[in-house]
Amino acid sequence: MKYELYYWPGIQGRGEYVRLALEDAGADYADVARGNRGMAAMMKMMQARKGTPPFAPPFLKIGKLVIGQTANILLYLGSRHALAPKAEAGKLWVHQLQLTVTDFVLEVHDTHHPLGPSLYYEDQRAPAKKRTEEFWQQRVPKYLGYFEGLLKSNGGFYLTGRRVTYADLSLFQIVEGLRYAFPNRMKAFERRIPGLVDLHDRVANRPNIKAYLASDRRIAFNEDGIFRRYKALDL
């Protein structure tokens, strides 16, 4: 059955973690909002007052089933496309790792919008600068150090061993995004996370991911997404 992914058409955002899983699995899916009248269809589903309407994109439609929230979608896809362990404990562990990634993604967003998304970056430059300094001094080492430690503890191949999971794909996106948004800071920090850098490269070379990254299905990073490049924040 063909999947229907609903997400904003001009950005990678939180939808990209779902796209990476679908692409790696070789799944048949439509990125609905990027097609004709796709945005209208997406908004109509969110405005529904019956059933289980999603609060916000991304959400995935499979027949009559609609699943919202990135980590929830990946929990569903993981067990159906061999992107998570089969045992319940393993499934929950990978889900837990993805929720930790979700927490980190929010902190990335808050570097350029610490006062909230209703204001432009230009309206919160000083708080953004302060938040970014704290982010790189404390939050990045805490989060990425955690994942680096997990890789080292199991031999450094993937987070749960020798088989890739959707959490590994998500960490690839984290490294890619930080390299885009903070090229100078990330270049200096990468020597502290060699395992994550290797993981990133390993995921990038997976056949389906490699093909996806070279295709027009991969939306380029830009200053409307979560990872945004502002020179003043990357000194």
C-alpha cells in the first residue's frame, strides 16, 4: 500500500526524518503537499473535527490510518521495514532514542528562535546569540556525547549493533543539519565525535539514501527550516 506523507513542501524540517526512513526502506510513498492541491488536502485533514485529526505535520496516511508526530510515525515504520529490532524491548529502546533526537531538534530550533516562532530572527538576534553560545557549550556536548558513547559501547557500527535503525538515519540528519547551520562550530566539534561522523558517512553511502540525496526529492537546507545558517551565530 502506498504511503502518503504530509509535510510542508519547501523545507526538510521534521518531515525529513520520515522521508529518510521511507527512502532507505525503498517504500512507495507520495510527498503529498509537494503535488498539485497537496497543501489544500493537508490543511483539510488538520481541520477535520471527526476521527483522529493530526495536530500538525508531519503525518502519514496509510489507507484509513493516519499517524502524527515524527517519532510515532517512525515507530510504525520501523517495525514494518526492518528499521527497528523485532523484540519489544528493542523497539522501545529505538523509540526512546528517537524521542531524544526530537528533544535535540527543538533545541536546535531555539538557537535562532529563543523567544518563540512568532517573531522573526531579526527581532531576537541578541537572545539568539546568547542561546547559541549555551547550546554549543553545554547542550551539543551533552546530546552528541550521549550518542557517541552509545556507539562506542556497542562497537561503533550502529546505535543498536550491526543493523541500521531509523534512529541512525535521524542522527545522519542531525550531523548534516549542524554542518549546514554551523559549519565553523561543527568543524571544530567533530573531532570529539568520530563515531557519529563515521555513522553519518555510513548512512550517506547506503544505496537508497545515496540515491535520495542526489535526487530532487531531497529539499535543500534553507533559512525557513529547523537548521538555519546565520553567520552571526557561527563565529
